[in-house]
Amino acid sequence: MTRTANGSVYDETYRNYLEQLRTRKFAGKEDVLGVAVEGETVVVPYFAAPVRLTAGGLKDDAGRRPDFSDCVVVCRYLLMCPPFEPKQKDWSAYRDFPDAGPLTVFWSDAVEKPLARTFAGRVDALRKACDALGGVDPEMGIACDLSRRFSPLPKVPLLLVFNDAEDGFPAAASVLFEKRASTYLDAESQAILGHALSRRLIAASER
């Protein structure tokens, strides 16, 4: 990461997360988090690829540090590890989480509206992008043009519901969390995770 003024702030935040994680033990928490513990290394599935927490920090499969935003999500997921797995699996809009208020505009502008704009009139392209990211049919009987369930983190699935433009109504995309998501991630990290999904879907459609 470039050592710009902002980069220094990012690096300091990242180091602070790592310092907190050094005192945490994850043996016995594998089922609660859906991670694997291999000696001193914790393996976190993140968008179907392993991110490893090692003594030297977070590493992807190539041994590189992930993007800062992805580091934030993985670190917060580990730091917020609950004592047991919550059972609240009903779906909820991001705006309905208690601490989401200040970020609801970001959520609309950076997560849902870009998906609606990019895939308006292109449902097949969205379907292919979802397939590329491992999205599966939730089999929930939702009245929409396309719905897909993603597992960017083992215990924090996301549900995409898309309706194409029709009869004068513009295309619309909604990305939902399970209600228990706030046990695993704070509102800021939830917003970052939703943005990561949106970016990856749009990128997949451009390949």
C-alpha cells in the first residue's frame, strides 16, 4: 500500500486490528465462525477464497495482503466473534439495522443503485455474474426477475433481489442481510461487504 497520508491512516488502522487479534484465540470457535484453525493460522473463507490470519497479518492465496476494505471486514468478523451462533435467520434490509442510519445513503448510492443501473435490461448478464460469484437460487419463491444467495463470509450471507425495468418503473436491486448479521459485523463493515459484492458482480459482468 502506497505510503500516502491516507495510506498511513489505513496502515495504522490495520495494525491496530492485528494487535487486537493477537490476543484472541479461535480454537473452539470454528463452528461459530465457520473458519478453520491450522496451528497459529486462522483460515476465513471470503467470497469463496481463503484469507489467512497469520503472525504476519492477513494473506490471500498468493501470499498478498488483501485490499484494505476486505481486511477491515475480515478483521471485524473475527474480532466480533460471538460466544455462540445466533439463530436469527430472517432477512432484513440494511436500513433496518439499528446503527445503519448514517450509511443508508452510501448503501443506496454505492451498493444497490449501481447494480440496478448496470443490469437494467441485462438480467441474463446478472445471472451469469451471480453464477461466477457462486450465487445460488434461494428457492424462496420471491416475486422478482432474479434472486440469488451469496456467502461472502460463512455466517453472513447476502440475498440479492433484482427486478428489471417494466411498465414505467425503473430497474431495482435490493441486497439483504440475515438479522443476525449485526452480531458478526458492525454497520460500517456490513456496508463495506455489500459494496464488495456489488463491485464484484459488476466486474464479473465486464469480463
